[in-house]
Amino acid sequence: MTVTDLNPNDTKTVGVAILGMGTVGTSVAQLLQENADEFAHRIGGPVEIKGIAVSDLSKTREGIDSNLLTDDARALCTRDDVDVVVEVIGGIDYPRELVLSALKAGKSVVTANKALVAAHADELAEAADEAGVDLYFEAAVAAAIPVVGMLRRSLAGDQIQRISGIVNGTTNFILDAMTSTGASYEDALAEATRLGYAEADPTADVEGHDAASKAAIMASLGFHSRVKFDDVHCEGITNITADDIAAASKAGYTIKLLAICERITDSEGKTAVSARVHPTLIPNSHPLSSVSESYNAIYVDAEAAGSLMFYGNGAGGAPTASAVLGDLVGAARNKVHGGLAPGENTYANYPVADFGEVPTRYHIDMTVNDRTGVLADLAARFSAHGISLRTVRQEEQERHENARLILVTHQAREADLQAIVDELSGLDDVREVNSVIRLDG
Ligand code: HSE
């Protein structure tokens, strides 16, 4: 018998518990109730919300049967009539406890919680394996853009070389506003806050932490190795100035906050995985440079598939609910028909590369004394560090004794590039290192 032959009403109801009733939880509950028949056919059996855990029982929730609400999440996620637990609370410690107890009680779990997965995927995956249940987290990376499914399933037969992505909408909105209007970082952030893109406390977004969680998840899945949040080198966008953006535009580049995950060979010839988040100059010809406003995009290089790009809304109640519901259909189908989704597999077990070993390129903007021999001296210093210069541009300054020098290097080890920047900052002829931004693509 195939799934389509099944009368959904003949099979056991899949009971669902939803933990959290914020924007995403509300959207999940509404869509699940509105489209119950559709879900029953897609799953091959009826699906029903058995309970919803909330922190405030007194709040009215339109369209939600108040009998479903409980403030005892711990009891709900291990209840006998619950088969799948959807965790959309956020935070780390409390949801970790709930998800672990649900998995240990034999419930499959669907979570949208990137911080939880990036910090504790090993422990959660082990608990899911031991209990023989599913752990799904498509919504944890870029909402409904199918990044997790693509890495876990679609490209499971390929060798991924590199993943680079714009995975944070708030910072992309800010950088895009700075690029298109010439605004300062502060003004662009204020506009993002006014329009509801940036949260009241924007730290997790603008410091790159949100993107770093997503980078850890993508690197773990893409390279079959364990990469955690703390393994990701992370720099945010708070130091990017209108001048940096203008200089980048003039040279044909756009500044984006990229999450970059790649397999590298370190100086001892060993394979390692690098995951990092930092502002990056990308040429205007690169498809990621045209990702505007708060959109996300993920660019993947795989050996056989070649280059692929995935683009769309990376946040918001409905797009995140779409990803959660897709996972819920998968988990519920497995409850009805048996079987498990592809779980995590860290067989390759590559170590995380030392950040100093990562090959990268720098765009260095500095103000120097405009006198004979300065350029030759600087070129010799780069050469002594084994760094080759790709382009050198000099601009006159209002003060004629100064010149602005913009250097772009060829690829070199991060540690060597850091060393030359430290050295430049201490030279009498270098009045100021205005900015150092990595360059990609
Ligand atoms: N705050 C994130 C963003 C969405 O701005 O893209 C949730 O990860």
C-alpha cells in the first residue's frame, strides 16, 4: 500500500505538542489547524495538536482552543498522547532540558532553535539516536530556505567544498541601507529598528552571533564533522563605516556579513574545517552582492553539483513556520510509517582549523606620509611576510603631505596578514590604518 492509498482516518493520530506561542508558534498552530486535512494526506494519518506550552496562561490567543494551553512544558513534552514535540521557545538551557526529556521519552523533535542546535547538537543527536526518533531543525538556518535539507539530503552524495552565505537579515538590511543611501552605521541601524528588522537589543545580530550559530550548523552538516558555536570565528558589522562602504563601491565591491564554511588544508597538510563570520568585500559580479534588504542567500560549491545558490526570506513568523511544518510532516510520516530521517553524521571528524591557518585576502585602507620610498618600504614588508600584493591604489589627500593607500593582497594565511597589519600600525610613516576588511570571491 502506498501513502496515497491510505485513508488517513484509519491510522493512529499523530499527537503534536508545541512549546512556545510567539510569532512562530502561533503561525505553526494556525497553519496546522487550518490545513489539517492537507496534512493528514501528506502524512498518511491525522495529526492533532495535543497541547501548547506557554509562559502566560492569562493571555488571549485568537483561534487557539484555550483547553490546549498549559504552563507545564515539562509535563507536556513527555505526555503519552504526544508523538512529536515542536520547540519554538528560543534560548538555550530551558529548551535544551525540554528537548532532551522529549527525545528520551521517545518523542521526535522539531526545533527552530539555532542557538540550541549550534551549542548542543552532539548531545541532542545522541539522545535522538538512542531513542530511535527524529531530530529536525530546518528552521534553524535561514527559515524556509532549504539549507539543512539540502546539506543533509540533496547533497548527501556530493563533496561540499565551501558554503558562503548571507544568513542574517538584520545586518544585510543595515549594510544594504548604508550602500544604497551612504548612511552611517548608526543611522542605518536606527532605520532597521524603526522598521522592525532589528530587535530592541540588536547585539546577537550586529555582533554576528546569530550568523555564527548558523555557520556552526552548516559546517557540521556540510563537512560531517562537529563544529560548535564556540568554534566559529565571529566579527560583526559595528565597525563598518560609510567610508568603508564608499571605498568598496569605488573599487567595484559590496560589503556583506558572510558566514563562510570551508574545508582547508593547514600548513601541516592536514584537512580541517573553518567556520567564520565577518564583514567581507565581494565583487559586484558575485551573485551574493546583489542580495538586498533583509534577504538571505546561501552559495554552495560542491564537487559534482558545481555552484548552487539558495535565496529568500531568512526570518519571520510565516517563513519559519513553513520550515517547521515541513519538518513536522517528515517526523509525523516516520511516526506513521516507520523509519527515520537522515540524522547527523560526523564520521569525517575533521578538526576545526586554527583561525590563523585560514587562507584569506585583505583589503587594507591606510593613510601614509606621502614621501619618497614609503611605498617601496611597505611593499618590502609585505614581501618579508610572504604576502603578495594584488593591487595598490593611491589617492591624494587634502593635506598634501598625506596619501591614502588602498592595498589588496593575494591569498595568504590569516596569521601572516594579521602580523603585517600589526606591523603597519606601528610604523612612523603609516599615520593611520583606516580599515582592514577581508575579501572573498
Ligand atoms: N535575527 C535574524 C535575522 C533572524 O536578522 O536574520 C533569526 O535568526
